[in-house]
Amino acid sequence: MTLVDGKGLPLSLFTSSASRYEGHLVEPTLERAFGKGKVQRIIGDKGYDDDKVRASMAEQGIDFIAPNRRHRKHKTQDLRKLRRYNRRWIVERTFAWLHNYRRVVTRWERHVEMYVSFLHIAWILLIVNRVLK
């Protein structure tokens, strides 16, 4: 899980097993966030459409934007806010930037600590290249 700012620079990283539900990973990812201020808005995909996650984000004062799943009976997302969902490409672009580092694309390491270390190195290079341009 990755949290990025409006420019696509990474703010937080959380790794877990591939079989965990993404909605449960939002809180630990937010706890690890670093940066200048509080997170104001989170834009997620349909996998984040969960009432518990929405309630938790509302308690923290975070604007949570995620489109409703197809078979949801009660629609919870305001269509005006969904216009901001078009900015999700920023997150996808950040993942594309990370895929420029071959060691990060495929996890070859047996231990998760090593993989996270290589991710941090890739992030540092990414931030340095984007900020200094």
C-alpha cells in the first residue's frame, strides 16, 4: 500500500500479505505517513468501498473518495466528489515510476525487510529526481 501526495511523491508505505483485504490496510498506511501536514483526502479504487473505512475516515476528518462497487444496494458516494477520482492517475504514475527500478518490480528477496529496503531506496531516488528537476 502506498500513499502519495498531489504531485505523486510517496508519503507512506505499508506491506502485507497479498491475500489481505485492502480496506483493512488503510489505517496502518496512514499511521506510517510522513510529511508536512495532515492527510485531507484519500482517493481509492472500488476495492476500498467499505462502510467501516468510510466511518473511520469521517471520524478523522479525511475526505474519502472511492467509487461504489457495482452490486452495492445503498449508494454512499456523492457524484460531485467522484470527479476527483479522475486524479487517481497520479498514484498509477507513481507505481509506473517505481517500476523503472527492476529490483522493485518483482520481489526476489525472501525477507520482506530486504524488499522494503529496496523500495525505500527507489523512493529516495524517485524523490531526489523529481524534486531536483
